Amino acid sequence: MNKFTTGMLVGGAAAIMGVGYLMQDKKTYRKMMKKGKKMAVKAEEVMDDMIDNMLEN
């Protein structure tokens, strides 16, 4: 198995374990979801600004 495949498998397993942990700890899960929503809104605003700037030029 090459290094890329091994890295993908290890990374996938770590992600699954992390999601499993978040599902057990409701307080942390709620906090992460709140931060995730805020980050998504900020990313959307940045993308809108970029598109507006591209259309103006």
C-alpha cells in the first residue's frame, strides 16, 4: 500500500472517531455546530464580496 492510500485510510478513521466523539458529547456538539454555522455565513459573505468585485471590474 502506498503512502497516499495509507494516509487516506488513517485520516478517514480519525474523522469517523472524531464525529463519534462529538455525537456522544452533546455540549461540545452544539458548540461546534454554532461555530460551524458562523463560519459558513462568513465564508458566504466573503464569496459574495469576491463575486461583486469581479463583476465590477
